[in-house]
Amino acid sequence: MINHVTVAVTIILAATCYADNPVVQTSFTADPAPLVFQDTVYLFTSHDEDDARGFHMLDWKCYSTTDMVNWTDHGSIASLATFPWAKQDNDAWAPQVVARDGKFFLYVPISVSGWPKNVIAVGIADSPLGPYKDALGHPLLNKANGYIDPTVFVDDDGQAFLYFGNPNPWYVKLNKDMVSYSGEVVLAAGRPGNYQEGPWLYKRSGHYYLAYASTCCPEGIGYAMSDQPTGPWVFKGNIMDGNGLSSGNHPGIIDFKGQSYVFGFNYKLNWQITDVHRERRSVCVAAITYNPDGTIQKLPWWNDEGTAQVGAFNPFARVDAATICYEAGIKTKPRPSGQSGVFVSATENGAYIKIKGVDFGTRGATNFLASLAAESDGNTLTMRLDSETGKAVGTVKIKSTGGLDKWETQSCPVRGARGVHDLYLKFFGKNTPVINLDWWEFVR
């Protein structure tokens, strides 16, 4: 599929060490469910469609990072079509993925005909990126009003718990197969007074935590603690108060490389487009701090700065083009049928992709390779350091590949890319989209 052709490119790099919130700008995302597996954070989200007024949700997405600032878009890892017995026109709500015994289990709330309508389904896969298949062919938990927002936690003794529910937290004990349960569905004791939905169950330093979206609306993030996974839960306060610009929120909390993080969402991208409230949300992240007694220090509302980078980014291995710290004028699109993941499309003149904290080392880079597709000659991809207008380390005119679905590897020499910088891939051209880009790589 790929030939070798020479191309012109210009790049931009900077040395700031913080991410940008929201962490995804190419799609509207909500209901974050982070999973730490090996040395990577996999972030599973629900997905608000671009045309959403109220909730319009058809699939679930996954993003990954090893440094907490640069996120790779892996596209849709499951959809309502994964569960053909469910309603197919809406209600792909808050997910969570849990790893156990070499398998990955996707728990999602979806809708079926009739009322009460909410059920919880399970998908299963051999990789966190899927593909996920319907594990049962029917709901794990059958329909009841408020059976939404599942969270699953496996305790140290191997017992797994599934919590869920709006406006009450319910739980059930899962069997080791993770797709069946034992005993009755139980109403959790000690429901916090401001509990609304979106529970997130986890354990840290001997304490059990139940974080959740607090009383609507607006929703903040509250939490309670217990000395056992079934409660009773004791309310401890808010991790984050609500904000009038965001009717909802939804926590996901992890420890990764020595730091604790909370994920949630705001409506920043929606407000950048319109002053009308639409259910088009954007996942955010912030670092959290625990007190000696295990309680959590309150955070301000989601800031634009995000979290500090953990380590530096390696540009000398093939990088999926959908790896982004921040972007403008970029959309991600599914690869052709039979290929997993996505590519990026520069949808306007002057579009760019920002990669944070790229480490070119003391020797630096001598060449740049990219798999791209272009309909015509004359467009450019520019590499710059530290800002959109920073030092250019390479510039090449892109040659037509014969179509936006015809991919070629094009290259250019690189000069002056040494040390650690932010990298901007800047796109210029008369046609729309300017260029499609699948992957890139620097060469020493």
C-alpha cells in the first residue's frame, strides 16, 4: 500500500511540561473510565455525536497514553451494534473496562424496549483495544430504572464487585468469570446525601473509595470512604464542586507512575462552537493529592493546563498520527475496513497537531518519514519547535499520492531538532482536506 516519495515538512517544538484540557479535541467525549495496564493508561469514553442536542451516543472510544499528556486515538472499540439485541439509535452510555485473567471486560449501560429500560451488558476481548464481542447475548443485569453507569472493582482476595445506579448506588458480587453474579442486587448502605450517578469504586492504601457525580445540576464529583467494598459509606466531601457551565460530570480515578489522577468532563469544546447548551462533552484530567488520613484535597474546576508530563516523548519510533496533545483543524477518521485504529485529516489551511515534550536527544534528528495521502501537489506539512511560529526544522512540498485514500511514505531532511521541545506538525494547502496522515517517525 505504501511507496517511498520525498515530501516537504516543517515542525514546531516547545519545552512546557503540562498537558492541555480537554485531553481530546477531535471528538466529543464523556464518562471517562481509565485503566492502567502495564505501562499505559487506556482511557475509555462514551462519545457524543457532533449533531447532539440532547444525548446522542452510538459507540465507545479508547485513547491511550504513556506520559499523561500525549493521547493516541484508537477510534471506536465497541458500539451499539456489538449488542444487536439493544436499541440501536441511542444510549451508548458510561463504560468501564476491567482486566482479569488475560481478558478485558467492557461493562456498558444500554437500552432495550419497554420500561424500565436500562440494562447493563458485557463485552469481552483479548486486548484493551478490542475488538469487543458480546459476552452473553443478553443483559448481565436486566432492565430496571436507574441501572446505569457500571463500575467494576476486583478486590485483593479476588472478589469482584459491580456498582451502578442513579439516583442510588447498587452493587452485586460478580463471579470469577466476570460475566455472571451471585446473590441479590443490594442497595449500598450509607448513600452519600449528594450522590447522583456515575459511581467509581477503588481501593488505595487500605481504604475503599466510592467517587461519584454529585447532585445534579450542575454535577461536581463527591466521594465517600469505607473499610470494606460493600460499605457502609461515609461521605467525606467533594473532590470538585459543580460549575454552572457544566450540567454533568463523571469521575474515573487511577494511580499511574507515582501520581494520582481524576478524570471527568466539561463542555468547553461545545461552548467554543455555540452559546447553546448541547450534550457535547469533553473529557478532562487533573492530579489529585491524598491527605495522611486518606481523604482527598479538593480541586478547583477543570483548568486548561491539565497535568504534568511523565517522562519525555520518543520521536524515533513510528508514531500513530492520531497521537495528540492538542490540535486545531484536525479530525480523526476510521482506517479502511479490516484495519484497526484511525488516521488524521487536516480539515483546514493552517491546521496543526501539537505533541508535548518530544525528546530529540543530543544527536538530534536528520530525517522525517510520514505515511500520508494527498489529492494534489503543493500542500505542505511544516515541522516547528515550541510554537506554531517557532523554529522550522524542515519544510517540504507534499506531492500528490493520487487520492486521499492512496497512501505513500514521504520524507524530508531535518536540521536543528535537538533536545526536548514541543512539536507542532503544521499543515498548509488550498484544498480541503489538506492532507490525510497515518503515521510519522524521525530518523537519527
